[in-house]
Amino acid sequence: MAENGVIKKLTPAERSFYTAAEVRVIMDVSRDTAYRMIRSLRSELIAEGKLAKGYPSGRIPKKAFNQLYIISSILPKRRLYN
């Protein structure tokens, strides 16, 4: 049975977005820089009509982030999740 209306809690690896903490680990930058990177990419995506203005702040779609920073080949080598 679902608790509190949540059917299944997704693990970080299953989510379709990165949080600032994950961007920080992937890019090896400070927390402030991670948020700055997310804000910048979000602004670009919203301006291009590829992301809704209502998308949660502090998160960025994995697909857009990976394409911009071309890190798909790096991710399997770096441990992001426990």
C-alpha cells in the first residue's frame, strides 16, 4: 500500500534530474558554483522553450546537463550514488 500518497520513492539514479549536490560532485565545484551552473542552464533552456518556468529550482534535467557538458562517458567512472 502507498504511504502518504507516494507509490514509489525514486532513488537518485532513477530520477530524471540532477540536484545541486550532484552537480557539485560531477563537476568537482563548490556549492555556489553548482547553483550558478544550474541557474545559467535553466535560463537558457527556458529562453529556448525547452523547459517550463515552473520547473523546480536547484534541479536540472539530466539529459540537458549531460549534453551541454558532454559528460556521459565520465559518469559511469565517477561514483555519484551509494
